[in-house]
Amino acid sequence: MPINILMPALSPTMEKGNLAKWLKKEGDTVKSGDVIAEIETDKATMEVEAVDEGILAKILVAEGTADVPVNQPIALIAGEGEDPKSVSAPASGAPAPKAETAPAPQAAPAAAAPQPQANTVSGDAAAHMSYARVDQAPAGPAQASRPNGASQGNGAGQGGNRIFASPLAKRIAKEAGLDLAPIQGSGPHGRVVEKDVRAAISGGTAKPATAPAATPAQAPAAKPAAPQLASSMGADQVKAMFEAGTYEEVPLDGMRKTIAKRLVESKQTVPHFYLSLDCELDALMALREQINAAATKDKDGKPAYKLSVNDFVIKALAIALQRVPNANAVWAEDRILKMKHSDVGVAVAIEGGLFTPVIRKAEQKTLTAISAEMKDLAGRARNRRLKPEEYSGGSTAVSNLGMFGIKNFQAVINPPQGTILAVGAGEQRVVVKNGAPAVIQAMTVTLSCDHRVVDGALGAELLAAFKVLIENPMGMLV
Amino acid sequence: MTGESMANQYDIIVIGGGPGGYVAAIRAAQLGFKTAVVEREHLGGICLNWGCIPTKALLRSAEIYHYMQHAKDYGLSAENIGFDAGAVVQRSRGVSGRLNGGVGMLLKKNKVDVIWGEASISKPGEVVVTATKKPAMQPQAPAPKGILEPGTYQAKHIIVATGARPRVLPGIEPDGKLIWTYFEAMVPQAMPKSLLVMGSGAIGIEFASFYRTMGAEVTVVEVMPQILPVEDAEIAGLARKRFEKQGIKIITGAKVTKVEKGGNTVTATIDDGKGIQTITAERMISAVGVVGNIENLGLEKLGVKIERGTIVTDGLGRTNIPGIYAIGDVAGPPMLAHKAEHEGVICVETIKGLHTHAMDKGMIPGCTYCNPQIASVGLTEAKAKEQGYDIRVGRFPFVGNGKAIALGEPEGLVKTIFDKKTGQLLGAHLIGAEVTELIQGFVIAMNLETTEEELIHAVFPHPTLSETMHESVMDAYGRVIHI
């Protein structure tokens, strides 16, 4: 019997991924541990290693296929004594999984009655007669996996789309006045179950049901989704506003979906407020020049390190968090986690999106260590080679748009982090010093705070500690 | 997979061929793992050879005997009713033997190797199998053909599925002759005239029921205030009444403090807190629970975490030591075959990297095959209240059910417990004919998170005993029809 290679879950939360590349072709011998394919997840590209040995008999999911659900067979390995040519998918005679797999959800609304994704999967071979749930719950809006080509956005407004939820989940949601549509289901095939609704209620991530559903007398329990307004416009509605042919449709990749989901969640659920401050940079620039000039050079004349202003910003924020420990915290729904170390995320713009890799224990690291680590993380971020654990965690982050000449801006907090620091450009400014005009170098920084974790005065204290370090940078060296 | 060196190498070795172990092995083979099971005595484990299955065969004989004694109630005549204890036992052994052979065939069909002997884990990734030292329980089913000999075997993943054995109370050690465990109780040479059963869990009560039906004077001693301590108090109370009506003597809240053995009798001293009494019986069954088989596996040396006599896992079968897993009885309560099987599958699928979920132990049904049968799932009424639920309770007696009357089984009750606030089915507790076959309806309902509404809307076939389930739900919501 051929061995199914299934779409692996590369992280506990991964529900689907894009099959970026096959590194083995049909007919190749595969040994345990061989890298056979590359999978693009939410944000990273990761390698898939073979567990079984044999001959790669058939590739079921073509290179470049998007949104392949975890556990869907992606290839077959011919077992011992089997003729790879005779191997076909699947062994039990059930309909073969389509190589092109489920349609990318964003293309679905326009396409005529796409094959419901859930059915595609459940119709698979015996490999799926499994206690493991064939989870379809997508990373993005929950209904991407719902049959009948549930559309983008929240789908709640697409009349007639059935929301798969357990009766108990429906009842609890109804009593709490919650709309089920945006809740991501963790049950089989993305079904919304009790714990999802409870989590939504306690986490505040759910939206109240819109007017018609909120009046229980008018909303029959059986079709909670039907009369509701869409919370945001579906693709069809948006497209209707523009003349056909005047735009190009760009499908969403995993990163774009994650950005959309996380930041919508952040702006809708995190009570942001913003604190801005100017920092003088003269001392820092002088020190930086001095340190960089002291770097040893290799035989090509390349210095061993070159500190950027941002490296100082990371270090200063890390030390400031140690000095104001109450601000070094993240929100955890029913409690606050106060961090011992300063783990500082740093936003890295890449083609098609961004990553926020985290410098761990940044308060303990030297500027040169931070600089080297940033260089490595940013490099791998651009190649989408970061491991999920390298861009998760952290109590704060730094977003620096100074290099684009941005004077100041407000960054969106990356939940559950408590703060994020937006850094503007360093520039020469005329200020009044001791009653006389003076020219100084300065930059404006803006701290976005999650008010649940960091109150105004606390945020101000953190920013003040940061300013002291930036303006007296020798403090970072000792 | 080439060369001789691969012969002793496996992806997964399962230690123990009981219901947890052999199911895990088959699932592993289905997922493409090269798999072996190590078994020292009998494929199918206690469940199939000395537990669930052979007792069901014995109880079936008792049930038919009971019907024959009551043939007149059905307009039938049966005279000179009697039994041949040897033949009853032989039938039970035959049932076990047949299923034991079936497990061997299933393993063979799935290309799972069977290594015969006792295993210990010498280091992660290595299992040393030695010849079985434990004397086999007789009669022993023949070992399957094509078994592999003791030796050293390698496996990336080792699953401990060694099951459990009877708990022994100090001073009341079973001797196999006068004081029995379930092993001896299952293969009596002759029916004892009198029997003392210590412990009223499923095992104790099933034997009490069997031997009483076959004519023995039976006394059950339970240390807890109610018999069947894990069951709902109301159901246990009804069961007690029925047992007492059948002539079983029941003493609860009482300890056996001393046992003296005579030539062909046992005299037990029993202290119920109010007074001391002695009971003399021909045989005594010690049925005070089971303990996990954690010894001689090399677990301590490897640092595998053990708590309260069972191996600690993460709910997906993984122990604290990478590459070593545990499932079934040895991985903690409830010590039930169906829990072991389910854990075995979850464990193997976790190894495969499939998206598994730890099972919800609050939804594992329990069945006791005494007369009347008892079956339950979820919270008892007391537990639901203790957990702070505001509850609605539905009850429907078998006497209001047409099929029950037609069967001549009018004694039974279906009790359902709902969360008043959400309509969630929190528990179901049944006593009566065939309720062990009915309970799965409620198990499915709970797993699907149904509320009373779907259960009320569902159409139950008429005439069946299952209608009592429907009516019980309706009773909880004041809509019952037939009482």
C-alpha cells in the first residue's frame, strides 16, 4: 500500500499552507530525513522532511498550490515491493484528491460553485479515517473553509451561508449576543464549538451580533446568520464599485492574511493610546561614529560591525523596560504577564509584507551583539526563512520608518504585546536652548500603548527612561 | 528497508498487546509505520482474555438461565432447568479464544510483527525482550504463528501499553483457591454455594450478579457509602434495591478487616463503623480495583515521570521522555478498554504529526453488565451540583415504555442532567435492560454538543427502549408524554 505524505502542521496553530516548491520529483528515491518540499506558512517558508522511505510515486499537490489544508495528502510514496508506476491515489478507491486542491478562498466568490473545501478533504483516502481532526479552520477569516464558497471578509452578510457550529455553541453565542460568523471554529472542519464561543466571550474578540440578531425575539435561532449586515464588504461588493478591467486582482498570501487578521484584531480589541516625545541625537550620533570607527577591519577592509541608530533604539528600549518593569508586560485576557527580560520585536519590512523577529534578553546583549543578530534575523526574514518561534513573543516592538524620512507615526500594537515604539527620522532641527536658538539633531518617537496593560503615566515613564538613555547613550554601554 | 541490519528496527514498538496496544499497532501500521507489538501472554490483553469479553459470555449464560427460570412468565414451559458449570466456563473460554485468534489475524493482516516475551526499555529507542517469566493464566490461548523471539529491538518510538492487574490489599492476598481475583472467578471448577465479594465496582458487581443468578448466596462489602461508587447515587440506589430483591446481601460503608481461611471456607471480619460482624463463605472475590503495570520496564531508570502508580502523559500519549509514550490503564484512569483504544490511536496519530486532540475524559461512557445493566456518561447529579451548575433533571422509568413492557423488563430508569442555563447535556445515567447498548446515543449527543432542543426534535424509533431516552429529555423540560 502506498504511503500518503500529508500536509504537515509546521506549527501548532498552522491550519493550511502553500506548497511552495517540490525538491524531489516523481520517481526519486526518498530516504527518511530527506527534504522533499518547501511549505510556505503564515509567514515563513519551511522544509518538509520525509518520515518514510521509498520512491516518490506521485505528487498530488502541484508546486505553487495555495492553502493546502493540514493533513491533506500531498504525495504518495511507493512502499517496499510496490511498483511506483502502479501507485495511484488513494489506495482505497475513494475519489482522488485533486492535484489542484481546493481553490484559494479569495478566488472563490467569483468562481462558479467551487468544490467545497471541506468535502474535498473528507472524501480523501482511508488515511483520513482518523481520530485526528481534519481541521480546516483557516488562519484567516474563519469561513474560508466553509462550504458553498463562503466569501471573504466575515461572510456573515452573505445570506444563506450556513455557519457550522454546534447547537450548544449557537445557544451560548445567542445568549451572549454574539455573532458566530467571525468566530474561528476549532472543531472538525472548522466547526465552531462551545470552547470557541467561550473563548470569544472571555477574549472579547467576538463582535456583538448586529442589530437584527441582537433582538432574540426577531431572530429565529435556526438562522442566526441570515439577516445580518456584513461587517465589512465582500469582494463582490467592492468589485461592484469599480469598472471591470480597471484593476488587477491580487490573491492574498499567508502573510497578507495574517497581517490583515492580526491588525484588525489589534485595532478592534486593543485600546490604543499614543505618547510622542522628541529625543536629541547629538550625543548618540557622536558615540556611534566613535564606536563604528573603532571596529576592526578584515583584509577586505570590511568592519567587524557597523552599529545603526536602530541598534541603539533597541538597546535603549530594552534597558528602559528593565527600569520601568511594570511596562514590560503583555495582556493575557484574565491576567497580565510581567516579563523578566526585555524581549524586543523589531519590524522588518520585506517584499510583500513584514516580519517582527524578536531580540531576546536584549537588555543583556551588547550593541554589537544586537546589531549582528538583527542583521541575521533581517536577512532571513527577507528570505522568509525565520522559524515561527523567532517572530513570536516579546513584550514590545520597534518600528522604524526614519529611513523613509517619516517624521512621526503611530504603530499598531502586535497583540499580545503591551506597547510598540514608532521611530521617526533623525534630522537637524532648530530649537530653543537656554533662551537661544540652537541647531540639534533630533528624532520623534511615538509609543503606542495597550491601555489594559500600560496606563498613561506608566507609558510616559517608560518613554522618559528611553529618552534619558538615547540622550545619554554612554548609559547603554555600562 | 534493506539489509539484515534493519530486521530488528522498527518505527514503533508497542509494549503490550491489549486493546490499547494492538489497536495502536494497527493504526500505526495503517499510517505506514513499521510496527511491532511485544506480548508476554495473550493477544487482546486482560479485556479480551480475562476481563470484558469472557465475563460477558458468562453473564450471557446467566441471563439465559434466568430467562429459562422465568419461562412461565412468557407462556413457555421449561423443566429440569440446570447448568453445567464446566460447559458455561468452556463457552466463555471459547469466546475469548476465538477473539484472541482474531487479534492475531488482524495484526498479521496489517503486517505488525509480534514479539513474544517480556519487554523492558534499556534506553530510549531500544527494547530488550526476554522470555516470559510470569506463569501464564490457564487455559492459555496458543501464541500466534510467526512470532519473533526474545532479543534486542530498536524503535524510534516506544509505546508502553502494559495495562493493569488486580489491586491486592495487605492481609487479604488472593491465593487463587479460596480468595479469588477476577482470574479465578472467571473459571470456577464448580459454582460455590456462598460467595463474599469485596468491592462493588463494575468487576465486583458483575461477578456478584453472575454468581447470584447461578444460585450462590452472595454478600457484597463496599467501603464507600454506596455500591457502584462512580455511578449516580440515585441509579446506584435503584441497583441496590434490585440486587437485594434478588437476594444479594449488601453491606456498604464497611471494611473487611481480617480474613481467616478454613479448609474450604473463608471467614471475613467486617467493620461497618457501627459494629463488627463475621461472614463465612466458600469463596471470596477481591475486587478492589486495579493497579497499573509499571514495574520492570526500565521506566524509573529512564526518568519517566510516574504519579500515583501511573505514567504521566500530556494527553496525547507523550511522557516526559522523548520517544517514550504511554496509553491505557498504565497511563491513568479511567481504566477502561475503550479509553485505552482511543488513547492508542491518538498517540500514534500524534507521532505521525496529525492534528490530534486529547480526549475529553468527561465524555467516556462506563458500562456494568450486571442484571439490571447500568450505563452512564458525564456528570452525576451530585458532581454537576458540586461544579456549580444549576441543573434540570429528567427521569423516565421503563414502566412507561411499550417495548420494555413487551420484553418483560419494566424495571429501569433513564436519568438525564442538563445545564439549566445553556441546555447542555451534562450527564446521562441509565439502569435497565440493554442500557449498555443505549448509552452511545447520549455519548454522541454530548460529543456533538447538542442541547435539549435537538434531542427533543430527534425522532426515536418506536417501539424501542431508546424512546425512554427521548422521554427523559422531555421530562427535564416538562414535556414528558408517557408518565
